[in-house]
Amino acid sequence: MTSISSTAANRIFYLPKLRTTLIAAVRGLRVASHVLYGLLLVSLFPLLKTTAQHHIVKYWSRKLLDILHVGLETHGYYPAVTVQGRLLLANHISWLDAVALNAVLPAYFVAKHEVGNWPLLGWIFHGIHTLFIKRDFKMDTLRINHQIAKLLAQGERVALFPQGTTTDGTQLGHFHSSLLQGAVAIEAAICPIAIRYHDGRGKFNLDAAFIGDMTFIQSLWKILCSPALHVTLMYLPTLTSIGKNRRMLAAEAQSTIYRALARLPCNLSCPAPDSSVMVTWHDIILPTTRADFINS
């Protein structure tokens, strides 16, 4: 019987890990290059119309997911979300949530003030007109609500994560209502969106979770090293804000997203039919090319 020396065994054990590290490092360099490209693009935004800006954000976001090797799959009432002046509400797992949502339908996002201070990416977030909020100041909540109402009244889409923080995706946090007052004031419709990260076969993948004391670099590296990371977005039936207060809307949106996540079957590419969450649109977004942007 032929025996394998301990040195040879160690080499066999570490080869896959070394290969994963090298692939992640190459992807990381491509991410850095893409971020620099994004900075160049947003510097041109003052010269472009809003429609052109949205096309660029959509193309850049799709390309970033492509570089990160993250599969994107969508289900649900997508046409309802395309209507002007809608407030998008989603559960929150990672900074990657906003990238995935923008890769389908760009919107003005509400984010905590600290995100705007991130190296390079923070500059891009400023460039695409992210609404930054200082959560410790109640008056800032009032300011953001006024901005949300103004954008919605102008027919723009605004997106926010009412949990206020992230979870690992296996549970749903409480939906806070403080930033829904702007939508209530002008009776704008609410579009709930359920987000789940998985391995492509329905099993939870926690590699995208941006939780605890994790830094952005740590989170990015974990995503770069992930062997199979996919994100599914479920666009759920629109909620009306007419005759409701912000707390009622927050509770309704949380309940709607909770039920949608609970109903997701093992095979995420084939949603189980349900009369209350009827799937009217389904798409799988694969790696993109520059032609996608030109033709969009």
C-alpha cells in the first residue's frame, strides 16, 4: 500500500484553499478597477439626464455582481415597481442588497451617514444622490422624510431598509416606521421586496451577511471567496398608503416580506404558486456585457 507523506498531504489540503485565495485576489483587483471606473462615471452625472444616470447605475451594478460572481434572480410583480413615485422597502442583509436592487431597477437609497465615509464607494454613493441620514438626530429624520416626499412627488423611486440594521438573512428584523412618513404624507404606494442569499440550490448562504463588527473589507473578502453566492429578489404586491399611518404600513410591509420569505421553496428558481403572492414575472440575470448597457 502506498502511503502519502504528511508534507504531500498538507499540499493536497492547501491547494484548493490557495486556488480560492488567488481567484478572490484577482476578483478583488477587478472590483477595485470597477470602482475607479464608477468614480469616473459619476463625475459625468451633472452633465447627464436622470434617465441616462439610471442606465449607468444599472449597468455598473450588474457588472459589479458579475465581477463578484454573484448570481441574481428575480420574481414577482416587477411591472408595479416600474411605476413612478414608488417607495421600495426591503429586508436588509448586506451592503450588496443595494447593488442587487440597483442592478434591476435603480432608485434613490436612504443610508446611514457613516456609509458615505467609506473609501471610494462612499464617493460613488454621494455621486448617485444617496440620501444620508444621521439616525442619532431626530431632526434629520424629518429632513429625510421631506426629501423622500419630494422625490416621490417628482415621480422618482426611493428605496430604504426599514430594519435600520442588518441580519444574517435567516431571520427578519423589526421594521421601523420613522422614514415612511414622507410616503404617507403624499399617499405614495409601497413596494415590498424580499431578499434572500443562497447557494443557487435553495440553501442559505451567509457569505453576504454584513453583521456585527465586520468591516467592509472583511465583508468584501468573504464575498470574493464565496464558491456559490446567489441573491433572489421577490417583488411583492403593492401596498396602498391611503388611509393608513406609517406604523400600519411598516407592520404590513414586514408581514408581507416575512410570508414571502417563509414560502420560498428549496428550488428558488421555481416559486410555489400562491393566490396572494402570484408570480407574474421571473428573470435570471447572468453575467453582463457592455452591449447590455448600450442596448438598455
